Amino acid sequence: MKRPELYDPLPIVDAHHHLWDLEGDLTYPWLTSGEHAYQGDNSAIRRTYLPEEYFRDTTLHNVIATVHIEAECDRSRQVEETAWVSAQAAATGMPNAIVAHAWIDEPDPEDILARQKAFPLVRGIRTKPIIASGPDDSVAGQPRSLQDPKWRAGLALLEKYDLSWDLRVPWYHLSEAAEVVAEHPNLRIALNHTGYPMDRSVEALAVWRKGMEALAAHPNVWCKLSGLPVLGAPYTVANNQPIILDAIRIFGVDRCMFASNFPVDGLKGSWDHLYTTHKRSVASFSQADREKLFAKNAMAFYRIKI
């Protein structure tokens, strides 16, 4: 097949994306509620999104593999979601790795972990601690919070099943998350969405950097460069390059990986626009470093072979 004139051959492993079928039997309460927690009105993505559309969205780029992250379907159907995604992979060739969901603080978490692990593409688990509504709020010590001993202890089960942990908390919880990470030095951890630096004020970014540095001090923590939209602000190189470069400076080139968070971040622009912004933000990097950031690091972390 002839490549488009503007096709870029740089290999890409999209380290974080989602698929969903709103006409199937799985439901996504957050998606059908009408509001995205951080971006507001989500009506533009409140529709089925399947591999065929992803392939069209990425036509101008050389996507060689992808990682599907659980899309917060009805939590009682978490294993069924993994089965559905696995079926998509068998039919279309994508995704190439799956991060499934499991609660680690329920009475028998190993049952769910074992069932998720049985799917060959499952490489990790995303299990989210509860978070405060903002930096001036606190949920410290509540069940399923970062301070909950039961929840913290449950992370050890991921090591037992040789599963990584996708950690997702906003900027004002990063330092707390680093305290949890310290208890699990052998657990492979991927920080989602650049630590969600949604507040770009000088004061908030100082808190974000402190938390990022606390996490990066642990060599088992890697950082996904994604989740950069800010409500009310355009998705541009000028707005996001400083954040991207700061994150790479803090974690190092060898522990960062770009991702699309599509279609969620599609609320800010096309897949092409997001990745073109990513590429322009690190245009001054060497070819070897860009290959790490866009593909090789994600392949290593999620153990992808193609």
C-alpha cells in the first residue's frame, strides 16, 4: 500500500490508548455520564471506538504496536473487558499488550488477578487509589487511599503474578504515591499521564516537580508522556513542551515513553495533532533517544515482541 505523502517512518509504540464498543454489552459509566473528570464535556468521544478507526487516525505515523489500558468499564465486568480487548487483538492485530483492571483490596483479589493473567496479552494492572478533589482536600487514610494499609499491601500481589502497575494520580498526590512506591522496589510501575500537571501555575508546577522527583528517585518507576490537556487551553508545543522536557529531565530518556491516551485526549485534537506535538517537542533530541521515547522504552516496559 502506498504511504501518504506526509508519512513519518519513526517507529511508534503507543503506550496508552483505549477501545470501546458502546453498542456492545459492556458499559462505561464515566463515558456516558456526559462529563470527563478533567476535561469537561465528553460528548465528542461518547461513541464506539474500534481498531479500524484507530488505524485511520494514525495513517500518517508508523505505529508498530500499542498498549491498551483498561477503559473503566463497569467494574463487575473487568475480566469481560479483557476478553473483549483480546478478541479485538486476535481479529485486527492490535493491541499488542493489555493493562487490565483489578481491585487489590477486596476479599479475594487473587481470583481476579489470576483470571486477568490468564490472557496472554495482559502485562499489567491499573488499580486506582481514591483521590482528593483538589490540592486543598484530603482523603488520607480512607479505604483505598494511598495511606490504606490493606490497599498498599495488595500491591505485592502484582509482583507475585509478575504484573506491572499503572499508577494514576494527579499532581498533588505524587509525593504521597512515592511513599507507597518505596515499599515495592521490585514492582514495575508506569506513572500515567505525566503525573497529570493540570494546573500550570508556578506554585502547582513546583508541587508537581517535587512529586515527580520523589517518584523518579525509584528506578522501578517509569513515566508516560501523555495526559497533557488543560481545560480551556489549546494543545500546543508552547504549552506542553516545557512539561515534556521537565519530565524527561527528571526521569531520564530511558524511563519515559510517549502515549496518546486516545480517544480521551482526542477531546483536544486529532491523534496526528497530539503526536506531531510530541515529536516537535523533542525534535532536538538524537535519533537514538527519540526511538527510545517513541517505541523502544514502551516495548521494554510492557515486554512487547513484534
